[in-house]
Amino acid sequence: LMNSCTQAVEFIIALSGIMAVWSGLMKIAEESGLISKISRAMRPMMSYLFPHEKNDRTIAMMIMSFMANIFGAGNSATIFSLKAMELLDKENHGSAYASNAMCMFVALTMSMIQLVPITVIKVRSDLGSHSPEDIILPSIIAGLISMVVSVAACKFFERKNNND
């Protein structure tokens, strides 16, 4: 029991280092204007996924969350996801029901493709894997499939609800 507690604390400290680095990089990207440029470049895709979203700050927070997830820093994405959901909730006027944008955001966040699953690679490396990077291709394939299914499901229910 005591050995497991020590290992758990060491594991959390190792992950917090990755999270701190990623959060710092994202803060630099936001303040340098890089996130704004990426937001403009991703506008067509974001307009399809979130057709009623007009708030640039909300879109920027969603993109930051997506970027953190894409690069495998899911723990760091939590910070941006919470802020994006807070902004989406404000736009939804604190309704008891989630908006289509909120549902799409959650579905995408949970199914987001990871190009380089940093956290998983780090855990595999710490546990002695001889090739911790072998997880990359399966992660990309699984992420693509889950993202496509998530978007399709959200769009199906959006259309169904709009027809009711």
C-alpha cells in the first residue's frame, strides 16, 4: 500500500510537468496572436461544426482545447475546455439544457484525434516499454473513427431536433 502511494505521487508529479509545459506553450500561443490566426484559418470548419457560434473568444478557447487534445495533452485541454463550456453556457443563458454547440464541443473533446499522445507515451516510457511510441498510429486511427462518428451523431440529432 505504501509503495503504491509513493508511485502514485511520482506519477502525478511527472504528469504535472507535461501539463505545465503544455499550458505555458498555449498561453504563449494565445498572447502572441497565434491562436487568433489559427482561429481564422479554422473558421470554415468551425462554422460547419458550430454554425451559430459567433463569439471569437469562445471559438479560440475551443480551438485551444482541440489543439491540446490533438497533441495528446488532454490534462491541459481540461483548462481550456472548462473555459469554453463556461462561455458556451453564458451564450446559452444558463439553460438547464445543453445547446447544440455545447453537445458538439463535448463530443469532439471526448473523441478528439491525438497525433502525438504525449501522456500515453510518457506513461508507457515510465513503465519500461521498449517502444512507447508504437501507440501513435493506433491512436490516430481510433481518434479519426471516433471523431467522425461523434460529428455524425451530433449532426443527426441537431437535424432531428430542428425538424421537431
